[in-house]
Amino acid sequence: MNSLFTPENLQFNYFVALMMFFIGVYTMAASRNLIRLLIGLEITSKGCMLALISAGGAAGNMPTAQALLIIMISVEAVVVAVGLILIIRAFRQQGNIDPTKLSGLKG
């Protein structure tokens, strides 16, 4: 069985990870919507996860890469949950989710 995480496929995996990273960064930079910013952050982190698991598979150290990936997924789930809670709260208070118009949230 041919695995995607071999040293032969490392260049392709890094290319896909880099494209995902830059698509996420572009999404965060070009949007004026907090939901899209959160989606861009997710795409960026998925690109980093793909690069991490590819490097672990190519180096022959897949268990360590998988352990780090599980930690990243759990931290990412917390970030998404807190981000969505803040977006819902901002929408209920201000009526929109444009980050430039959320002046009422300043501390």
C-alpha cells in the first residue's frame, strides 16, 4: 500500500500545505467578516497540520507527529469555540460582525 506520507511525496505535501497556508492568510487579510476570519484561521492551521504530519511521516517518526497533531486539534477546537462565542456576543450587542465597526467592545 502506497502511503501519502513518504519521503517521495514530501515535496507535493509541502506544496499543498503551503497553498493551504497562503489561502488561509489571504482569507484573513481580505475579509471584513469575523466568520471568514475564523475560517481563514482554520485553513491556515490545517496547512500547518498537513506539513507537520508530512514531516513526521517522511522522517519515520509518525507517532510523535500524530501526538502533536492531536494536541493541535484539541487546542484548535477550543480556539474555534471561544471565537464563535465572541462572534455571537458581538453580533448580539452591535448587530454586525464587521471588525472595523466593533468599537463598543473596547475595554
